[in-house]
Amino acid sequence: MTEFTQQVAAGFVNGCIYAMIALALVMIYRATNHVNFAQGEMAMFSTYIAWMLIAAGLPYWVAAVAAVAFGFVTGALVERVALRPLHDAPLLAIVTVFVALMIIIQSAAGLIFGHESHSLQSPFDSWGQFGGGLLSGHAIGTVVVTLAVLLSMSAFFRFTRLGLAMRAAALNPLSSSLSGVNVSRVLMIGWGVAGAIGAVAGMLAAPVVFLGPHMMSGIMIYGFAAAVVGGVDSPPGAILGGLVLGIGENLLGAYVTGNELKLTIALGLMFAVLVVRPQGLLGGKAVQRV
């Protein structure tokens, strides 16, 4: 039972990180109906900003806020410079741009910061151990931050005018524009928020996987799978999908297939959910009037 509990706890924490990336992907998909394949690399670069500022002597939380702000600005700029000119472009052209952006950011990080791995200390290590050593302080901090981000996003979309405008623009851009909503500005802010969430995910992942140009490559795949499992149009579904994948891969890897096939397990779970419920666990069905 102790080993089982440890696997569930570790999977829950991993699932929180997957959920953060999935939430960023959902934010962008709701706004533009596109998947940003460079989201992981954008998160990685923002994490490097935090690491650089900490190395320069700034306190962790000051560097973290700066990295989140950098992530927001980067996301907004990507929407403005890379995506908006492709508004009427074919889907393949947009996918190609995102893949190219992923490679460019990854190469730029290696060129600027080097290709060696760096350690980023967690601010939650001072919290000590919980559950008789079952969970570390960083694990608990990861869960707390994930819940805080989810609650903040839920409140933002439900109770603020900007959040309501973003929901309206995602559902019907033309009607929103006719109602006075600046759809272009709202979409740019949505991308910025997704970039900020990605920066948080990167800083949560760096103390576990070490900081490097390729640190988010695997996590991005898990995040994409989590978004699909939970529903690409549902922020709560992104959290649920991340937790399902994190716990599921740990349990199946430990007791069924072995840890070498964890990524295969995640993709298999995604495939199974798509077969049974194509819109995801919490996703809504697409209804089109003809």
C-alpha cells in the first residue's frame, strides 16, 4: 500500500505540471482554434529568464514575476507577429509556423544560454517533507500553485469584463466584434495569458527535470495529451486530463508495463479517450447550424 500511495502521489504532482501546459494550450485553442506547438519552448525560455535573474542576485519571487511577465509579453508578440498575418492562411501553413517557431526558440536558448543543464532551486524546499516523506515541499508547492492558477483563471473568466470578452470572442468573433469587443486585442491578451501560464509551468518543472533547451519537449507531449483527454476547449478538463495522465502513467508503468513505456501509456490513454469520447472528458460537443 505504501508503494501504491507513493506512485499515486508522484503521479498527481507530475499531473499538475502536465495540467499547467495543457491549460496554456486550451487558452490558445479557445481563442484561435489552433494548437501552439511552441508552447513548451516558450515556457522553457521564460524559465531561463528566471534562472538568469536569480544568478544575477535577485530574489526568487522577483525573478519569477519577471519571468511570468516575460512569458506574457512573448505570448502576445507571437500572436501579433507570427499568427495574425496568417489569419486566412491554410491550416498547414499555421502548423508549419508553430513547428518552426519551436525549433527557433530551442536553438536560440542553446545559443544564448548554452546546451548544458542547470539546476533551479525550488522556493518550496524549505517547506520540508509531508506524509512521512511521501511528498516533498516542492511537490506540495506544485499542487498549491496549480490550484491557485486554476481558481484564478476560473474567476477571471467568470467575473471580469475582459474574461467575459475573451469567452465571447472565442465563441463567436464576428458577433463579439459587432458588439464592440476588440477581438484582435482580446486574442493577443489571451496568448499573453497562455504564455504566462507556460512560464509558471516551466518554473515548476525545472527543479525536477533540470533546466536545458530540451527540458520541455517531453512535458509538451504530455501537456498536449492532457489537453486532448480533458477537452481542448475546457480549462477544468485540462487539469483533469493532466491528473489522469500523471496518475495513470505512474500506476500502469509501475505495475503493468514498466517505466520505459510511460510516454506510450500517455498516448494510449489519449487514444482510448478519443475513441470513446472524441471531445474529451469535459469538452463540449461541436454544434454547427446548417
